[in-house]
Amino acid sequence: MKLKIAIQKSGRLNEDSIKLLKEAGIEFNNGLNKLKSEAVNFPLEVFFLRDDDIPQYIEDGVADIGIVGENVVMEKNKEVKIVDHLGFGKCRLSIAIPKNQNYEGIQDLNDKRIATSYSMVLSNYFKKNKISAEIHEISGSVEIAPGIGLADAVCDLVSSGSTLFTNGLKEVEVILKSEAVLISNNNLSKEQDLILKKLLFRITAVKKAKNNKYILLNAPNKNLDAICKILPGMKSPTILPLADNGWSSVHSVVNENEFWDIIEKLKDKGAEGILVVPIEKMIL
Ligand code: PRT
Ligand code: ZN
């Protein structure tokens, strides 16, 4: 029994999807540039597909699980479930209008023509907000629609914002925040579900490790209490005596988000020789 995973064949999510599987310790021996590849050390088969097709294939059970943007999951609206958020491919689906136009609020979109590749998500959004606008479904280069007179506004994915900027548009509403997610068929067998759980366990360990750093520092013994209070650690920090009397080496794990804050506090309490090391896997 193997679990079949569908990932993007080429595009923005392809590399990070493969990287995630590799970091989860899954190895492939026959190259990753074909239609299909088999893992050598895990019961997993990889299918390479266009991202738009992945939800349908999973609903139909052609693949069991897949990696796609949440935006695609919402737009395709298939019978699949999101089992994990993967932390890459972050973007937002936003409405943008020509930058010299006034915008007071969402009611300004009434009776406007809006170009998008996300007509499902957009029409739901308009329904919810009681806006009546005309949605023009187009499949690519949405951002040029206002410039060529095809639409008054666009609804498209944004990450840095530079595409909107170069096309003279400004973002006025964010309608969806998105990142890559792991989705699954709703009716996995017990055996398939077990493989998925094993995979999720590994993915969790990889994600945790990315969000945390291992920290080692030297601390004067008189400040050890104060320093331990600053450091969360997995249980509590490890403390080892240094050969130098009156000093200890303290080891702990800190979260990326609090990292610089913690470093400053540690220095205030006399910590020296601070080393910060990446963690490869983290299992709690
Ligand atoms: O061939 P296939 O159909 O598989 O790929 P695709 O061309 O449909 O998708 P692709 O590879 O462009 O994007 C795959 C997924 O990446 C999307 O579904 C999103 O979940 C995610 N993602 C993250 C993005 C972006 N960031 C992004 N910036 N997808 C598209 N963009 C485009 C956007 O459409 C716009 O044209 O980039 C432009 C805006 O970028 P900024 O940086 O200028 O704001
Ligand atoms: Zn696509």
C-alpha cells in the first residue's frame, strides 16, 4: 500500500513541495522531473500535476493527498479537506483599482466590472458583502485588464505588490489570505490514513525545527536564575558548569519570533559567547 501525493509540476510551489518531502526524510531515486516518482524509503508515490487540477484529482481519489495553495482549494470548491498549513507560498487574494481613483469602501465596487481568475471566491465575497458587480473571468495577466479597458478593477493574487504597482493599481481589499496547504481525500482507508499520519508527524517536526533555534551561551552564575526565566526551553534550559569558576553554559531552544527580543534580554543579564544553531528536526 502506497499513499499517492499530487504536487505542482512546475511553478511557485514545486520546489518548496519537493524540499518539504526531502526534509521529511523521503528520498526519490528516479528523478523528480517526470510525471510520477516513487519514494524509496517511504510508502509514497508522487504525481506531478498542474495546481488547478489537484483538488479534482483528490476528490476523485486518483491521488490521495496533495499540496496546493489555499486559494486554489477555495476556488475549486471540491470535496477535499485541509489537513495542514505548510508555511510557504504565502500570498493574498486582493481587489485592486487604478491608483488615481478614490476609494471610500467596499460599496464603491457596486456596478463595477472586475477581472479575475477567482470568480468563485470573488462572487461569494460579493454575496456576503451585498455588492452587485460584474465578474469577468480571465485566466491570466489579470493585472492588465484595467489598462486595456476590459475592467474597472481586478481581483488577483499579490505577494510583494510589485505587479500591481507596475500596472498602476492599488490594493483596496484583501479577500483571502493564502499559503500552501496539504489536502486529503475525504475517504482514505485506515491504512492510507496511517501513512498520512506518519507523514504529518514528520512534517510537523520539520516545521517546528524551522521556527526554532538552538541557543548556547555562557552566563555568570549569579544571574542564572534571571537568565533561565528569559529562556523558555523545551522543558527547562540545560545548565553545565564551565571550567572557569562562577560561570555556566546554558543551552535552550527559542522561537524565531521572540528571538531578537530574547537575545537582548540575555545580554542585559550578562550572557556572553551566544551561539545560535539551526535545528534540523524537532520532536516533542
Ligand atoms: O502551471 P500551474 O497551473 O500549475 O501554475 P500557476 O501558474 O497556476 O500557478 P503559480 O505557479 O503561479 O502559483 C502557484 C501558487 O503559488 C498559487 O496558487 C498561490 O497559492 C501561490 N502564490 C504565492 C502565488 C503568488 N505568491 C504570486 N505572487 N501565485 C501567483 N502569484 C502571482 C500573481 O498572480 C501576480 O501575477 O504573482 C503576481 C504578483 O506577485 P507580486 O510579488 O508582484 O505581488
Ligand atoms: Zn494553475
